[in-house]
Amino acid sequence: MGKPTRTARQLQQMLIQRIEALPGLRGQQTDVHRGGVIGVPSEEGGSNWTVRVVTDRGTHRADIAQIIRTLQGQFDLDED
């Protein structure tokens, strides 16, 4: 049985809620805010969505990446 699905907008909202709960990030703009959730080809049980990178990769944050990976493991993108 597959994972439950959510729309790109729902996934983005869920990500933003979790990111803004991190200390010091409330109101800060991240790639999740700017680039949003996009569909990608799924590979062998992998996620069918990711977050578009729109900023310098030098600003990568492991805590935000972990939030994204966690939700990717829980939900697929509703591609309808």
C-alpha cells in the first residue's frame, strides 16, 4: 500500500509549519517558502516530490533537510 498523498500546496504548508517551529526561523524565508514543492520522477520507493532549490547551496541547513526527508517518507505528492 502506498503512502497517503497531499497536494503541493498542502506539503508546502506542512513544511513551513515545521520549519517555523525551529528556533530563530519564524518569519525567515527559505527555499520551501520561495521555491515550493515540485514533483520529481520516483525511484524504487523514493519520494515523488522535492523542494526547489532557489538559494545558494552554501545556506543549506541540515535541520530543514531532515524535515523535508521526514515528510517525503510520510507523504507522496498528489499528481492529479
